Amino acid sequence: MSDATDDALTRRRFLATGAAAAMVAPAAAGEAIVQPEDADGSNEHTDEITPATVAEAQKIAALAFTEKERRLIVPGLKRAASRYRDRRQRSSLPNGLGPATVFDPGSIGSVGEREQRLVYSDDDPGPLPDADRDIAFAPARSQSIWIRRGDLTSTRLTRIYLDRLRPIGAKLEAVITITEDLAMRQAHRADEELKAGRWRGSLHGLCWGAKDLLDTRGIRTTWGAAPYKDRVPDSDAAVVTRLADAGAVLVAKTTMGALAYGDMWFGGTTRNPWNLDQGSSGSSAGSAAGTAAGLFSFSLGTETLGSIVSPCMRCGATGLRPTFGRVARTGAMALCWSMDKIGVLCRSCEDCAMVLPAIAGADPGDASSVDAPFNFDATRAIDTLRVGYVPTWFEKGSASDVDRAALKACRGLGVQMVEMKDLPDLPYGALLTILNVEAAAAFEELTLTDRDDELTWQEPRAWPNSFRTTWFTPAIEFVQAMRFRRQVTRVFDAWMSDVDAIIGPSFAGPMLVVTNNTGHPSLTFRAGFDKPDQPRGVTIWGHLFDEGTIVRLGMALERALDVWDRRPPIG
């Protein structure tokens, strides 16, 4: 790609000059107010910007200028192009460095309870199963109880998962790196500490998988993308450190769609454990597939726009996407600084409530992260909850029989069901501008150096083409999208103010794009099967920082629907 001809600039040179600069025309037109003295715009690059350049570029921005206006715009564009080039040549912006502005949903809407209280169910999981496979598929809550009372050692659990990871992980293409040496050291430490009377908490000795955008010191972290396949960080992500401190054992780095999109990575396509002819969806592909296939006790994934919800739907896993800002993203690949969220993937709802408090909290490396209490009481009755739903979401054609069965089961729980009107009719698609612009900025280097050609997925909707296209987004449109986002956040918070939670099909209406932009939490869990080899989940959405409520409701529905423990045929 990008071979130069006599009549065309290379893509790198094109983006550095006319086209990229022309797209800031509305802002640049008034630049006479403040201008650097040495920016005369007279060089071989900026001289290629002419009124004709503006005439063509204005079509992309849906603008119309007169010829006189275009001539006046050109000098400002030349000065702007010089500044762009100077910034690219003289500054280095690491991926994790976010913009100076941050999104804080808590400053706009209501937040959950302020007191942290953690009470887990006291159900006895029974005796330790004889078969390793039964131990592997057990809920993390059961494994935790067995370990604490001495029925199971972390070393044995770790060996069970390592033995499963090799054949099954390879078949699913769900694992990039098996961290055996580290895992055995951590498991041995967990067992020794427990013998000495030290118990670090519910995750002590449990095994987990890390989406391969979470930095692990001395262990490659590839972001699923060929340009970074040999990348080895020199420090751990904040959540990796926190889980180690909680006594958890890292057994694998899980596959992810390249740069957090889809299920295609540099080594293949991650598979759905229920149907190997089908991809797992993504981008938390390996985390969802591996959790559903019993390759670890739990895993971590991330979501910007569906990367936890979608693979959980496909693979039948349970995914808790926390409130934006609850979990610090320090040491995690940034795709969209104002939207990225680190979440939990498990095989049951309560397991998510065990993992979340261990990874939550602020960190200096993430300006958006906050310290907010997590209130969860598995013994608390749910009959006082008001659960909203939109009837049109469950109509035939919009939902499956599984969705309708879940709604019926919810009615039977004793909660108060509240019929709601659909969200106000607003242009929610405009919010996608934010993700596209931030992602293109995060991976500017790939576009400018042509290394985006190394990415496996090269279709029109894949990242390489999306990044290139986004360079033509007017700066004003990005600012207006951020303003619209604030408006949508207020609208959504008011819309759900009369209920404690909302239940619906996972991709109902605009809920995926809206709640990922407003920062509201969601819980997606298996509700049934569309076909014998195709699980299907539903989603519960909650108030900001009130994940405890949606997990409690999810637990009740999980029991009522009674499909959570069915196992995929693999392994």
C-alpha cells in the first residue's frame, strides 16, 4: 500500500500536509488572533495547500465556502500544517498518556451508596469434586471456599488450568502466552501463606487470565497486533499488581482483537467454545472464550464499545462492565481515554462481585480513576427493587425467546416491574465520533509510518481504514460530540431515575453506545440458548457506581433461569 506515483503524495506526506490541515478549516480561519512569528508557511510541503485543496476538503466536512473565503483560509492552513509537523517531529506521546480533559460521569449524574460493605453468599459448595474438569468449571466462589478450608491447594488448581490451557487454549486460539513460571511461583506462595495463617481474601490462590493489553513486567504484552507482537513492558498494570496483592495467580495472557476490535489477532481468530466454526466475537475474545471453557477461575477484559458484552453474548460468559473510572487503567493499552473500562469476566454473577473490589480504585497514572465504595450484600432481599424495561425491546423481531423468558423470570422474582418509554429520539450515532477520533489519535504512529499495513484485518470497517478516515474529522465536530455526550449523560440519568436497574436484550436500541458513553455499568449473563450450540445472554444496566444492585439482581435471575452451569462441548 501507499506506493507513490508522479501525481500523488504518499499517505504519510498527505496526512502531514494538505488534507489533514484542510479539515481544521473552520478553526484555522480565525487564526490571525495568535500566530507564531516564524510560521510563514513557505516551504515545499505547505505550498501544496491551495484554494483548490480547500474546495475539495470542504466537501468532506459538509461545508461550503466561497472562492474568496478559500483564499483567506489557505495561509492559516499552512501555518497549522507547520505546527502539526513540528509537534509530530519534536514530541513523544506514549499510548497511556490521556488528554488534559477527562470525562467524569459522577459529576453529572447520581452515584451509588457511599459506604462499602461486602457480604457474599454463605451457600456451601459441597465437597471438592473428584474430577479435575469439575473443579475447573466450578464458580470462583466455590473454589475460594475449598482453598480456604484446605480441600484444594492453589498449586493443584493452577496445575489443572495449565494442563487445560495448552490443548484447549490452542484449539480456541484463546491464549497468546501461558505464564507457567510466574503462575507456579504465585500458587506456591499462596499455599505457603495459607499454611502460615495468612489469607489475603476471596481471590487467594484463584487463577486468572489477563487480556493481552494489560502490561505484565517481563512478559510480552502484544495488544493482539503484529506491530506490537514482541513488545515486553518493564512494569505491571495497576490491576495486575492489585490481583497479585490479592493472592490471585496469573496463568495466561488472553487473545484479543488487534488493538481492541473484533476477535482477529496477529496469530489467528479466537473461537467460540460452543461452536469452533464461529469466532468468539471481541475484543475481549480470549478472556470470554477461556472463561466459558474452564481455562481459569476468572479473567479481565476491557470495553470501549461492546468488547465485554459482545464476547460474553457469543461465548455464554458473564461480564461485569463497571462504571467508567471505577478501575484504574494504568498500564493498559489506551484506545479511547474517555471511554475505556476494565471489567471482569466470570462463569457466574457473584464471582464478578468477588473480583471487582480487588481491582477497583484510583491510581495516579489514570486521571479518570476514582476511589468509590463498592456496596454488595448477596443476602439482601431484592423485592424492594424497581426494575425498568422497555416493552418494544422485547417484541418479536427485536428480541429472541430467551430475552422474553428472562423478562418473564424477572417478573417472577417479586421485584416491582416498571414499564418505561424508549430513550428520547436523539442522534446517538454522533457519539461514535469520540471513539473514532481518540482511537486514531492513540495510534497516530501506525497511520503516519504505514505500519497499519501490518495489521491482519484490513477491511473497510477495520482499524487501519477507520484511522485514516478519521483524520478528516473536523475538530469542531469532535468538540460538539463531547458536548452532546454531556447532554446524553444527563438525559440518560434522568431517564432511569425512577428505577434501580433496567433489564433488556444486550443490544437493545441505542443502549450499548449510550451507556458506554455515559459510563453506566452493566452486567451481561447467560439466560438461555437460541440453539444447542449458541448461548444467549441478557443485560442489566445500573446506576453509576451501583454495580452491587445489578449483580444481586443478576444472581436471582441466574438461579431462576438455571442455565449458567451448562458446559461447552470442548474439553
